[in-house]
Amino acid sequence: MATFAKPENALKRAEELINVGQKQAALQALHDLITSKRYRAWQKTLEKIMFKYVELCVDMRKGRYAKDGLIQYRIVCQQVNVSSLEEVIKYFMHLATEKAEQARNEAQALEDALDVEDLEADKRPEDLMLSYVSGEKGKDRSDRELVTPWFKFLWETYRTVLEILRNNSKLEALYAMTAHRAFQFCKQYKRTTEFRRLCEIIRNHLANLNKYRDQRDRPDLTAPESLQIYLDTRVDQLKIATDLELWQEAFRSVEDIHGLMSMVKKHPKPSLMVIYYAKLTEIFRVSESHLYHAYAWLKLFTLQKSYNKNLTQKDLQLIASSVLLSALSVTPYDHHCGSSHLEVENEKERNLRMASLIGFNIDPRKDAREVLSREALLSELSSKGVMACASQDVKDLYCLLENEFLPLDLAAKVQPLLTKISKLGGKLVSVSSVPEVQLTQYIPALENLCALRVLQQVSKVYHSMKIETLSKMIPFMDFSVVEKISVDAVKYKFVAMDINHQKGAVTFGNEDIESEELCDHLMVLTDSLNKARGLIYPPLNKQSRLGESLYGLADIVEKEHKRLLARKSIIEKRKEEHERQMLEKEREEESRRLKQQKTTEEAEQRRLAAEYTRREEQRIRREIEERELQEAQALLLQSEKGPKKKGKRPVLEGEKVTKQALIEMALSEQLKERQEMEKKLQRLAKTMDYMERAKREEEAPLIEQAFDQRLEEEKQIHELEQLKEIELSRQHHAGDIQEKNRLARILDNKVIFQRRIEGRREAEYTRLKEEREYRINQQKAMRERDIEMKRKLLYYIKTEEERLSKIQAEEEARKREEEERRKKEEAERKAKLDEIAEKQRQREEELEEKERLRKEALRGRNLDPLPRPADSGTGLRSVEPPPAAAAAAAAAPPSAGKYVPRFRREGAAAPPAEPDKRHGHDDRPAQTSDRWRSDDRDRRSSFTGSRLPSSSTSWSSSRTRG
């Protein structure tokens, strides 16, 4: 392995080796530099080296070297400069594609040159033998050898690039571009096998992406950009699969797209969904799944109508017609009637799978056939306005097949409509995903539906019919096809009929004891007989003696039974709760144990993996050394035991033999032996050619003689057979003439009988038609009356509800106003009462304080009756009332209910008031105003009423306290 101080030196050395014609040595030198651990930091020189490296790999078709180098370069520049890796890979694919195109242009016959089933398969033994035996190689074989290797290399290039770029968030765009170019390669050269492998590779990449979620630089599918890239890749895959008509691969691609959409729980763009449903319609059409084909068309119609603003009326009408015709193409009966349980379960899983692909979320407990059915589809088409957008011919066809009852001339009326519909179709200008729509594809299914409707309607009118008549009623279909359709219809219990070819008649209806009509008649007869028996022998309602003696026992037993059931349910609930708690505890313990065990196992696995890696490295190193030694020894023995050199020992320098010297000597010997073998095979081929030519020259006259003899014998046999045929034809003709003469006598009777039968049937049909129209008119009138009565009743109910609601609103408003007024008055009254109570409390406190002062004054006068000197040191003097006021007060009689002090009642003078030590001298008179108290008492009594005590009671209590 050569080492270089700088990468530039390796590049110069490689260019020097290329100039002297040693490309292998130059490639090895660059490969050693790229895989070396010394140059792990990205620099511009490494990019130039990679350009030269991939150029050498392409020239020499060394795909393995290119893969190793690109993997090492990805490690170098993935975190630093991803764009450099993109440029190198693009250059690599460009060179491979250019070489393949150049080789294809050099070939004269492209189709013959690419007529290979598998690009990865080696040469067949027959080709190898022919290449050795043939002296001159043909032009086709030379073209194959010129073009096929380059296309193999191009295919290997795509696989290598996809493997390098897989599951990397920084290389998503380049990965998608490479996949797209690989798809185009498969489409351009019709490579179906490689396309299947390519789809499988991309599918495995996505599976590994979901499996290993902890890898570095993993793409995040929840991001809109990444999701769109992956979806676009799958959509391209779906397009190419349908173009190559690989329908199974197309269906898998649809499943891949649906899996991506369900994985991220995000709805993709409408344009992508249009392509998705357009391809689904093609897949279901090829698989003859008419129901899912119709639902896919319905989804496509809804998307186009909602999101395509450029949709023209003509295109919309054509799409709506396709939707309606695809819905009519679904057979009107269940194909799984009478199937086994296993088949029903498998079909249920398949229906759930198909429903999810179409975009319907169905409960797995329900049957998908109840949700996705022909009846549900037709009702949905009516509700979504699809029928209004369809063409008039399609509407008429729908009315005839689904709504009309015309057993005799249904097919005659349907046939011209089918002829007109088959001419409809064409290119859609405003819908790019569906370039062309042809309604001719629905004609066979519609013809089958028309035949089924004719059989169904005829079975309701006729009991039996001739086969010829039935064939004339369905003119566009052979009776053998009608018979096949009728077999399926009878198998799935859509029509009950029997075809008798001996009698030439068809019998409708089922007279078996298990038929539905006979069962209904028997049930009606049973009910009628039971009612008649009840009228003849009415039941006797007599109470038993036990019921009379134990009145109310049934209620007691019922209550006790309910109590016991309630107790039992409570006990069961407690048991279940206890069991649930125990299970949760066990589950927690088990999870804790498993977590601990998992941690221990992971540590052990890491240790074992490291040990295994170390041992593997040692083993591989030993095996390489042993293999090299064995190869050297084998080459030495082979050179000694050569066929022409027995007993001769190879001449070598010295006794020490190196592996390289042995390899060179063995290769030279093998080359000589191959050349001798080629010469021998050429001589043998020439001898075989001479032998074959001589044999053919000898057998040519014998073959001509045998041919002439065989020709003469065949001529004689032909003449005899022709004579026999002529005689037989004459006999048949004579017999036919006799039969015609015999039957000509009853021809008039036959015509009369036929006209009589036709007239009777026509009269019966006219009568039935008139009765049916009369019933329809009566039902229509009754329905109109019912609708009118319902409308009036609804109007009356609505008016009455409005009136009652208005009255209720007015009553609520009045009550609310009264409540607010009452609350306001209550608050005002409460405030006044609080204010009055506060004033009364203050006045009572003042009166109590004055009463206390009076008592203290009286107590002091009793202790010290002598008046104090006027010139006391306090500087205070008593204030006496005027004599006139005192006399008037003494002379006035006490009024009732007024408080009069004792000294006034006794005619004594009021004692002097003690000075207030806190407020100083008080010049106010010591007497109180009884008038003020009386007025205040009256005012309080007027406000408080019966709840406040009167003034007299308060004064009496104060006298008692005194």
C-alpha cells in the first residue's frame, strides 16, 4: 500500500500511471488513499480525487471499487459538505449513463442486444459452449457482448448509489432523484425484472427506517418536506408500474403509499391523491374488482370537482359518466352467498384492506360488505350529485336498468343506448392524471347486467318460457353466454330458474319446501290457524289456590330475587376490582423484573458482541494467512503436476517460492492450455460441420421421395371422402324435402294458434300495466296528501312553539324585574333599620352614662351634704338653675311615662354635678330634657314598631338598676 504525504501527490501519481496505460495501478493507488484513515478531514483536493476515481471505475467497470470509495467519501464529507458528495454521485451516474448510451448507439439492433431476462445473471452454459465451438461470432452475439455489460454496470450503479444514500436526512433529495432515474431506466428499456428488484430495495429501505429508529441522521417522516419526497418517489414507482403493466407491483406500490399516509397521520396534497386514485382505477379494472373500481372513480370525481378549478363541463360529464357506469357494472348480487366460514373471514379481511386503500375507515367488528356495497354506492352517487353531472344517455341507461320494469323489451331499449355510450370518450384536457377515458370498457359488464335484469323481471311475470323466445329477448348476446350468466345468478340465489334443453324451455321459480315464498305462505297459514284456534277455544284465566292464599308472595319473591342479584353483582364487582389490583401489581412487578432482566441482557450482549467481534477479527486474520499459504502450495503442486510437464519442477530462483511468482507461472500455464483447448475445439467444430453437411446431402433425395409418396396417398383419400360426403348430402336433402311436405299441412293452424296466444298475452299485459299505473297514481296521491298534512302540522307546531317561547320569555322578564325590585326594597329597608338601631344604641349608651353620673352625684351628696366652699382651690363652682325655672319644674306635675328624679319629686334642689376630669369644667345645666326624650321615644316607636322596646320599658329598667 503506497503512502503519500499529501493527497495531491496521489492524484499526480494516478495521472502518470494513466498516461502510461496502467489504469488498474492508478485505481488501486486512489483506492488506498480514499480508504486510508489519515485523510478523514474533507478538503477540495479529495473531491478532485473522487472525480478521477469514479471516472476510472466507470472506464474499467469496477462497481465494487466505486461502492467502497463512495462509502468512505460519504463518511468524510457527510457532516461537513454534503453538496460535494452529491456532485460526485451525480458525476458517477452521468458517466455510467453516458457509457451505456454510447454502447447502445454503437449496437445495430437494440432489441436483440437487450434481450436478456436478468441483468444480474451470469452467462448461460449454452452461450459459453457456443462461443468456444463457433469459429465466427454472429452480429447479434457481438452486440450482446458490447451493450449488455454496460447496462449491467449502469444497473449496478443505481443499486450502489441507492444503498449509499439510503435513510439519510441530508441526502433525501439526491436519493429521490436517483430512484427516479432508475425508474426511468426500467421504463425506457422495459426492464421488468430490475423494476421489481428496485421496488423491493426501496421497500426494504423504508422498513429499515422504521425498524431502526435510533440511527444517526435518520429522516423524520413527520416533517412535511420528507414526507412529500417519500410520497413523490412512491407515486413515480406507481406510474412506472402501471406503464409496464406490472399490476401486482403497482398494487404493492399503492399499499406503500397508503402505509406512508397512515404512518404519519397527515393528509397529502390533492394533486397526489388524484394520481393515487387514478392508478387505483386502472388496477381494479384489470383485476375485475368492479365495486372497488367504482369507489375509486367516485373518490377521483370528488377530488376533481372540489380542487380542480380548471375542470371543464365536458370533462366533468365524462368523469361522472365513468363513475355511474362503473357502479352499474357491479353485479347486483353477493358473490359470497353460501361460502364457507374460512372463505368469509378471508374475504372480510380483504374487504377491510381494500376499504382502507380506497379511504374508508370501517369498524373491524362490522362487515365491510354492509358499508361497501352496490346499493350504498348508488345511493351515495345520488346524494353527491354524480347522476346530475352524467350524460343523458347514461342517465337513461341507469333508469332502465335500475328503475323500470320492462321484461319483454328491456334489452331492445338498452341496446341502442349501449351503442351510443360505446362511442363516448376521449382525452381529458383539464385532468392530467387521467389523460383518456373510454366508456367502451364497461359495455360487456353492462350487457351482463342487462341480461340479469331481463331474467329477474321475466321470472316475476312468467312461470315458463321457450329458450328461443328468451334468446330473442336478449339479441346482443348468445344463449350460451346467457346460460353461463344464469348459472352464476342461480348459484348466488339471485334468480330461481331451470333450463331444460330436451323440452327447449326455461322454468322460473323454486317449488322446494325451503324456498322463501313457500316459507312465507306457511308462516302466514300458521298465524291464521293460531288466531282461529284462539277464537274458538279462548284461554281460561283462573288463579290457583296457592296464589289466592299467598297474595303478594310474587312481589316479595321478586324483591328478594332483585336484592340477591344486586348483592351478587356487588360481590362480583369487588372480586373483579381485587383481581384487577392484583393483576396490576403483578404486571408492575413483572415489568420491573423484565426491565432489570433486559438491562442485564443488554450488558451481556454488548460484552458478547465485543468478544465475538474480537474473535472474528482474529479468525479472519488467521484464515487469510492460511488461505494464502494453501493457495501458494496448491499453485506449486499444480505447476508440478501439469499434463505436459510431469516430472518437471518449475525453474525458480532459489528454493524460496513466493506466492506472486507461483501465481504468475500458473496464470501463464493456464493461458497456454486455454489457447490449445480453443484450437482443438475449433478443429472439432469444423469436423462436426463437415459431418452434418454430408449427412444432410445424403438424406435430401430420400426425404423428397417420401414426401411425393405421401402426397399421392393423401390425394386418393381426399377423393374417396369427397364422394362419400356428396352421397350423404343427397340423402339428407331428400329427407328434408319429405319432412317439409309433411309439416306444410299444419302451417295455417300453427299461425292461428300463435296469434291467439299472442293476443291473450298482450291483453293480460295491458291489464296488468293499467292496474300498475292505477296503483302508482293512488300511492302518489296518498303520498302528496301525507306530505301536505305533515307540512301543515309542522307549521302549526312551529307557530305554537314560538308563541309559548315568547310568553315564557315575557314571564321570566317580569319575574326578574319583580325580584330585582324586591331585593332593592329589602336592601333599603335593612339599611334604614340598621341606621335606626345604631342611633338607638348610641342614645342608650348616653342615657346609661348620664344615669351613672347621676348615681355617683347622689352617692357623693349623701356622703358629704355640706356644700363646698366657693373659693376652693379647684377654681370650680356649682351651677344652679334660675329660681323661676326651678319653681316651675317643682310645681309641674310629672307626666305619665316621663322620668322625674327623686329630688325633683321631693321638691329638693338638684345636686351639683361633679366636674369631668377628662373634659374640664362643664357649663351645661345638670337637668335633662324630658320633652326631648318623649319626642325621641315617639319617633323610635314609629320606626321600630313591635320589634324595638318602648321608652317606658327602658326607663323602668333604668330605675330598677338605680
